[in-house]
Amino acid sequence: MGWPPTVMMLLQAMELLGYLSPEAVPLSVYGHSFGSYLALGTAVQLKAEHSFRLDRLVVGGARATHVRINPLD
């Protein structure tokens, strides 16, 4: 699966800021809506390329306001 270039930029920024060092504090990532896709991509790439495992991966989202909850309505 190919991740958007944004995921690679996030990983580069995390490396530059020292978040991927062994001394780094536990790291959690949160993504909402499309950000949840980027958060997942970041977690997968961290594990695959840096052997770094997140402490928590939290994703969120909401149903679009024009989508009915009950299909019988």
C-alpha cells in the first residue's frame, strides 16, 4: 500500500525533532477523518522502517450530517 507523501514528511519531521530516538517519551498519534488515514500510515511506516512502536494510535471521525442514521427514515 502506498502512503501519501504527507506520511513520509511526518516521519522526517519526527526524526528531526528527536521523537524517534530511544530516549523519546512514549508517543501517541491522533487522527480525525482523513487524518486517521495519515495516522495509520505513520504508525505502519514507523514500525516497518524504524522498528518504532507507538504507545497509542487514536482515530476518530463522524458520520456526514447529510447521511441518515436509520435507513428506514
